[in-house]
Amino acid sequence: GAAAETKRWTLNDFDIGKPLGRGKFGHVYLAREKRSNHIVALKVLFKSQLKQSQVEHQLRREVEIQSHLRHPNILRLYGYFYDQKRVYLILEYAAKGELYKELQKCNYFSERRAATYVASLARALIYCHGKHVIHRDIKPENLLIGAQGELKIADFGWSVHTFNRRRTMCGTLDYLPPEMVESVEHDASVDIWSLGVLCYEFLYGIPSFEAKEHSDTYRRIVQVDLKFPSKPVVSSSAKDLISQMLVKETSQRLPLHKLLEHPWIVQNAEPS
Ligand SMILES: O=C(O)Cn1ncc2ncnc(NCCc3cnc(NC(=O)Nc4cccc(Cl)c4)s3)c21
């Protein structure tokens, strides 16, 4: 509630439980807020590492963006606090853990499971784009699974508020610094592309443009070198959807609301 937003949290407000995972910047622990007995995930980030990697502004942007997002398929960031050495993110706990581990275990998902995940991600991204937020980092490592098996997009560390194009379109680009010119290129359609790669990976167990060397992956992406393996067998309807998302021209990518009407989604996704 509103109280939670303004309250100054400290580590003493929590009982710390088992480690849930370790990321580049720090560890994640199961925790219980003592007063409410509410179970949360507590991500502990070392200030030294944040400073060293110059990502403090990214973290601030994530906290700001996440504080306005409320959606069943977006992992909540309830708040944060810090002490001398660390920053703590108070996060919704996703009881069934990391999606990429599930994908490694199964190799690839059934068409029904893949379509259900893709539909819920599309709904979450429609919600984000409606608030002019693009995630920009949709990949299995940033997806968690809730207690009822529902998908949760996590880690908005790379998300941005899209610039109001009218503001930049009528003004000349000439005086904009590279980072603003670059992000004008970044519009919401980047998430459609990533969702297409993710759909491919759900069905085949490998990302659509995987290659041994980075340079080869780069070339396959810019050439949209999309090939469908013969195994596992995947419906032509699924391949049709993926082919409409992995399109080089950003304006030609299948809009997310049209994705939800695609026959493969309609026939395979569990009702939300
Ligand atoms: O995933 C696991 O390891 C284990 N796991 N298992 C269950 C579970 N339930 C909830 N959360 C988990 N993990 C944390 C997920 C995150 C959400 N939001 C984040 N944001 C972030 O890291 N931001 C950030 C960090 C460093 C720099 C910058 Cl710029 C930004 S991480 C869970």
C-alpha cells in the first residue's frame, strides 16, 4: 500500500532466509518482513560494484520505473533501502524460480506452454508500452515463474522511458547527444523482436540467431538469417508468428495486440 512506498526500510525489518540465486551485482535471498510476515526476495547489491560499473543511474531509473508498474506478469519491486556498503531491492518472490532453468531442464517447451508464456509476456509488454516503458532486455534469464506457474518479467535494469517522438521529431536531432539519438531509434518494437527470439527459443531450445562467434550472431541478426530446424517438429502456425515478429523493418513487426489475435496464440495459449 501507500505506506509501504514511503516507509524507510532497514535490514532489521526482515528475517533473512535461504539464498535464491546470485547475479553479477550481488545475491538474492528469501526474506520475511517481520511485521506483516510477508515473504519477499531481497536482492543485495554492493555499492562498490555499482559505482565501478557506473550503473547507479540505471538502478535509480529501474526503481523509478518499477514503482509505477503493477501487472500480474511483471515482478513487483516494492521498494529499496541502503546501508553503508549495500543497496537492497525488496522484490516480489517468484516461488517457482527462474524460467531459464526450467527451459534447460525441458530442452524446449510444448506449443501450449510456449504460447501461454508468449501471450502473458505480450500482455505485460502492452501494459509497459502503454506507459511508454520499453524493457529492452527480454530474455529467459530475466523471466521468473510465480507460485501458480505464471510468468513474471523481472529486472528492469535496462528499461527506459521512450521519448515522446513528437518532441524529438519536430525539434531537430542535430543538437541531441548520441545517447538521446540512439534511444530515439529504440522504440517499443525492440521488445517485439526480443519476444520473437524468445518464442523461437521456447519451441526449439536455442535462440533464433545463435552462432559460435559473436560476429556470426551479429551477422545473422542484421541479415535476419531465420532458419527453422526440422527437429523438434513445430507447427507452421508458430513459424508464421515468429516470421512476423523477426522483421528487420521495425514498423513492419507484428504489433503486440495483433499477436494476441494470431491463430497460434488463440489456439494454444491457456486463457489468462
Ligand atoms: O532470480 C534469481 O536469482 C532467483 N530468484 N528466485 C526467485 C526469485 N524471486 C524474485 N526475485 C528473484 N531474483 C531477483 C530478480 C530481480 C528482479 N529485479 C532485479 N533488478 C536488478 O537486479 N536490478 C539491478 C541490479 C544491478 C544493477 C542494476 Cl542497474 C539494476 S533482479 C528470484
